[in-house]
Amino acid sequence: VVRPFNEVPGLWKNGWANLYNFWKLDGFRNLHRLTLQNFNTFGPIYREKIGSYESVNIINPEDAAILFKAEGHYPKRLKVEPWTSYRDYRNRKYGVLLKYVLNGEDWRSNRVILNKEVISLKMLENFVPLLDEVGQDFVARVHKKIKRTGQNKWTTDLSQELFKYALESVSSVLYGERLGLMLDYIDPEAQHFIDCITLMFKTTSPMLYIPPALLKQIGSKVWRDHVEAWDGIFNHADRCIQNIYKKLHQDAGTPKKYPGVLASLLMLDKLSIEDIKASVTELMAGGVDTTSITLLWTLYELARHPNLQEELRAEVAAARAESQGDLLEMLKRIPLVKGALKETLRLHPVAVNLQRYIAEDIIIQNYHIPAGTLVQLGLYAMGRHPKVFFRPEQYKPSRWLRTETHYFRSLGFGFGPRQCLGRRIAEAEMQLFLIHILENFRVEKQQHVEVKSTFELILVPDKPIILTLKPV
Ligand code: HEM
Ligand code: 2DC
């Protein structure tokens, strides 16, 4: 017999007492580990209420399949209130990231148009040459740094370099233009933009549990910082967008080469300029910390597994030789590199969980869950569960080749029509980055330092990752 919703195990009766305990356990930064503990305590399904945040949590791939089948025509994620509150406060339009909050159909019609320009496989041939150029410049920059040390190697915390690489990459695809972040002197505004994104993520997490309206009223620092961060993001994105908009008017006529996502959307004339601006701003902001941190974790894993690193280098060399200068061909011949990225997202996912407000009643683990409930798949917990992944603690890209089942297991970018809009850009950008790094440098780590994750809305390394790059 199916058991009623009220019998789902977990702590969901007193949200404010739970928030107090959560806070005592430093839950704002440990969400991923607390989730893991909860699954150990309660089993594969538990119900939870922290402050005003109510959810049902699941961990099994088979249950994830049930969840996504019930997501409906307008899949809805958790409403990230600090993000919508900021837009309401400053009178800014919601982009595709937040639109469903007001109107599902509005999200869908925007998303369908954006899909063609941003996530369709056809666009890869436009994106890849742009992204490859940034990758080459990154390599040139590292060679220069190595020369400057005079020691034939460069030991550093690469995170700032990777932020710049990611922003340069996503900007070149969005605007068809380079910002010049791989140069020695960089525009302080671009640096400010990068800092604002990190601050925006960091200040979001505490406000997931305490309504921003309340924090705003009491004039709390976290809300003020959050506003300042978004202001910095929107101001810089506005400037980039204005710049392209003006140029498009100056040299009208059809361009010879691919002009970038923004100009394509403007010329297509299917979305209002305000809608385009809102979504392009979100794409620009979503394109920095996500890919850079995933790449940093990947380099960290490669440094810890030198043999694997050589294997990947050999795969890349063979792919380079076989594809004879055709980059799109080359990207089809690097399954192990792709497996490495999946493996990174398994152990170090950007998003701790995926969530949907289900559109219909479902039964999971023999519990009845009513339509409208927020159901979360613990992505971090799933990636580390021995029943889901054989020897989960091992970083093993080859597990993604054939041997194990992949059914609802590779979900780092989410699932279905609501999945990550930046996915193709992110994948191409990261694959090209690894190709160039592997062709040019050996990545080593210093002593053994165990790096863990901290939750700052996205998962980030809890300490600097120091790596050494040596020419191969
Ligand atoms: C949404 C992950 C990079 C823009 C998402 C979601 C995840 C995710 C899990 C939610 C999907 C869902 O609910 O099913 C990642 C990861 C990345 C990455 C792991 C890199 C390693 C990017 C990049 C961009 C971007 C580079 C921009 C160019 C977006 C946007 C959404 C989104 C706009 C919201 C889409 C919508 O609501 O319709 N991402 N992302 N992401 N991501 Fe990414
Ligand atoms: C964080 O419990 C944990 O891709 C919460 O590129 C639930 C939650 C809701 C929304 C998720 C968020 C988590 C993690 C970061 C995500 C976000 C939706 C989009 C965002 C997954 C899982 C991200 C990083 C976007 C951000 C784009 C934005 C800054 C313009």
C-alpha cells in the first residue's frame, strides 16, 4: 500500500527550530554534507523544512526519472527569492532563468527562441572557432608566465586566471568580440564584474532560508551586498550590450562572419530588446564561476592522477592527428576527456541539487507526493553514493565510456527543457580548454592537500588549489 505524504520521514514540522539547528551546524556553507547525512539517517527519501524552505529530497536515479516525468509543460525550479527581489526592487526584467515565476508560457516562448541560438548543436560550429581562439590565448599567457619565473614552471592558484578565461569565452560567444582578458592589463570593470558574480552567489545562500523582504526591511548587510553585486553585474552587462547594439546600427547590412548570440537575437527580431537584454545578462553572469570552477576541479583531479593525465594527453594527440585541423571532428574523438568532465561534475557538481515543483501527484519510494510539492534530487549525494556509482570515491573517467549504466546519472547540467541553457557553450569551452592544456602542459600538485567543497549557492573549493604547470 502507498503511504501518505505525512509519513515521509524527516524534520519538517518546525521550520524555525530547524533553521536554528541548521545555522548551528553551519548549514549555510555545508548544505551538501548535511544532505548526505540526512540520506544516511532517513533513507532514500526525506522531507524537510528549514525556515520557510520546504522540500522533499530524493537520491536514486530511478526516482529522478519519476520526478522529471512529472515536471509538466512549464518545469519550475525553486524560486530564488533574492534574485527576483533584486529585479523587482530595481525594476529589471526577468530573463529566462526566472521568468516562470510570473508566467510559464512567457518562459517557454523565450526559451524556444534562445534554444536555437544558444544550445542547438548547429551553433557549435559558430562557437568552437571563437572558443578555440580564447583557449590558444590562455596557453600563450601561461607560457609567458612560465618564462617570467625563469624556472620552467609556474606554481599558482589558477582560479582568477580561470575566471578571466571563462568570462572571455562566454563574452566572445555572446558578443562576437574579445574583451581582452588574456592580456596583462585588464579592464578594471571586467575584474569588478567577476568579483560581483562571486559576491552575488555568496550572498544568495543565506537568503534562501530567510525571506529577503524581511532582511531588506531590517537593512541587513547581506541584502545590501547582494544589491551591490547585482548592480555591478547589470551595469557591466548593460555596457557590453549597448556597445554591440550601437555597432549593429552603424554597420547595417548582413555581416560576413558569425556576429555572436546577442547580435543574432537582435537581427532575428523575435524577442523584445528588454527580453534579450535580460537573458543575455543572465547568460553572461551564469558563464563565469560555473565553468571556471569545474575546470579548476578537473585540473586538481588530473594533478592527483598523473597516469590518467597521460592517457588523456594521448587521446588528445591522436584526436588532433586524425581530425586534420577540423576542430568539430576533433571534439568527437575525445570520449575520455568528456568522461573526465562528467566525472568532475559527479564528485564536484556546481549545483548541489536539482529541483522541480511537480505538476502532478507521484509515488516515490512508496510514498504519495502531491502535485505542487518541491522535490529535490540530491546531485552531490547521488554522485557519492556507492549504490549508484561503483567505488564512488575514485575519479575514473572511463566509467562513462561503456561499463556502467548511465540512466539518469549524468545530470550535472540538469534535465529536459529546463536544463542549463549554457550547456553547449560550457561543454565546448571546457573541452577546448582541456585539449589546449593537455597539449602544452603537465599539471602537478604540491604536497597532498585534501580540498573539500563549500556551499556558496554553487559548490566551490574550500581552500585555494595550488597547481604547477610545466611545459610538456
Ligand atoms: C541552469 C549547471 C554553465 C547559464 C542550470 C542548471 C544547472 C546548471 C544544474 C539548472 C538546470 C535544471 O534545473 O534542470 C551548469 C553547469 C555549468 C553551467 C554544471 C558548467 C560547468 C553555464 C553557462 C551558462 C549557464 C556557461 C551561460 C552561458 C544557465 C542558465 C540557466 C542555467 C541561463 C537557466 C535556464 C532556464 O531556467 O531555462 N545550469 N551550468 N550555465 N544555466 Fe548553467
Ligand atoms: C542551490 O537549495 C541550492 O546554473 C538550493 O548558471 C536550490 C538551488 C536553486 C537554483 C540553482 C541553485 C541551487 C544552484 C545554482 C543554479 C541555480 C539555478 C541556476 C544556477 C544551478 C541548486 C546556475 C549556476 C546559473 C546561474 C545564472 C545566474 C547567476 C544568472
